[in-house]
Amino acid sequence: MKVYEFVEHSADFAHDPHIGYRVGQKLDIVDWEPFALAANEAKTIGDLLLRSVAHAADHSSATQFFLTTRGEISNFGFERVIVPDLVPAQNDAFYFGLISRVLMRAAADNWDSAKVLFTVAEPKAIPSSQENLRLAKGNNRGVRVSFPTDWLFEPFLKSTFRSASTERATGLLRSSLVDSLRLALIPHLHESDLTIDLAANICGYDQRQLSERLRKHGTTIAREVARLRKERASTELLSSNRRVADIATAVGFKDPTVFSRAFKKWTGVSPQRYRRDHTTTNS
């Protein structure tokens, strides 16, 4: 519920009633985590969607994705395990933008908007001018798109799904993962038992899963925790008169001596020397 509320408030704050749709349209599914593994393995659009359904449980237990076929019509979408009290307009619009882009590029010359029907909680969250796509008002339970079964056999080519700004977008997505990890851990730096397992749990991952994703971005959980503690300790040393022992406690060290050794490893000097040298320089 907090996530749904945040997304809806974001649209209000940005004065953009279609913000969810715009984000979904611009997202590069080849590198977006929930679709990335499926995109690496898929040969056809049907393969992509089916693998996405199979991998969805690894990313969220709040939704159940599905792909069904009945004769000439197939349906792809998801149902929420817990139905939110508010209308998830922007969340549904995000998936509309994402899935519609996948189908348009996959169908290519065979694209026919009259053969596609999207069902979302609030059609008004979708720009009415976009591709003349047919929309139906559903409920808060989930999103569904109906389309010709023949499209499932269209080839999935990564190159057709990459935009000109893919390199930049990929960099932003990768930074987003690490930045999100850092933001999640900052309130917990004072905890002396901030182990790798606990850090992963705080971020909503198991340790193996998060470690693997961070490895692809050239970092580790331990390295990020150390970096945050170094930054917090350095700031405290220069911006306050707190005792080194108190700063050590604030960044998760019960023993000031252990903190001093760690700080010297990070910076090359002791906390006392760091404070003295920088204070002298600034003055």
C-alpha cells in the first residue's frame, strides 16, 4: 500500500497524470531486472512472456503473472495477491506503457491496435492520443492485455528493443540499484550486527540474489556498508566535536579501537589525525 500511495502521490507532485505510462514506455526491458533474465533467454515474444511469468516470483510475491491462450486470442498480465484500497492508476499505467511497447515492436508490420485490448484500473492514466489503443476499465486487482496468439511466434530481437539512449539508461538503472541499496542501509549504520544477510534482508533480497546483482555492477554489500560508514564517520569527525568513541558507536563499532583500525584502512590515517589535518587545512 505504501508503494502504491507513493506512486500516486508522485504523479500529483510532478503534475503529470500520465507519469506511470511515460516511465513504462521509456524503460529498457532488456536490462530491467524483472525482464532481464527472460530477455537473455528468449527467442520469440511468446518465449519472452512465458519466461517472464516463470521468473516473476523471484522479484515479487505481491503479484502473480500469467500468460493464457484460447484459440486466436492470448492474454498476458498479472493479478495482485492483495487488492489495494486505492486505485493503482499509475502502477497499471506503467505496465500498460511497458507491455504495449513490447507488443508494438514485436508485431512490427503486423501491428493492429484494433486487435489489442488493455484492461487497467483507471484508463484516464493513459494518454488518449497514444497509438489509438483500446482500453477497458477494470478493477484494482490487476492488468490484462488481449492480443492475437500469432504474435507469440514473432521473433524477439534485443536490438529492436534498445533505444538510442540505452547506454545512458542502462547506466542510470545500474546506478539506481546501488543508490537504492545505500539509501536503504543509511538508517542502519549504527547497528553493529549489520551483516551481509541482514543488509540483504533490509533491501528485500536474499543474500545470494543481491550479491549476484551487485557483482554485475562491480561492488559488494560489504564494500557498500564500509563506504557508507567511512562517509558518515568522516563527516562526523569534521562537522562535530563528538568523541571518536561516540562516532564509532554511531557507525556500528562497539570497540573504538576496532573502529580506528578500520578508519585507518579506509583513509590511511587515524580518526584523530584525519580530524586534526582537515581542521588545520580548513582553518
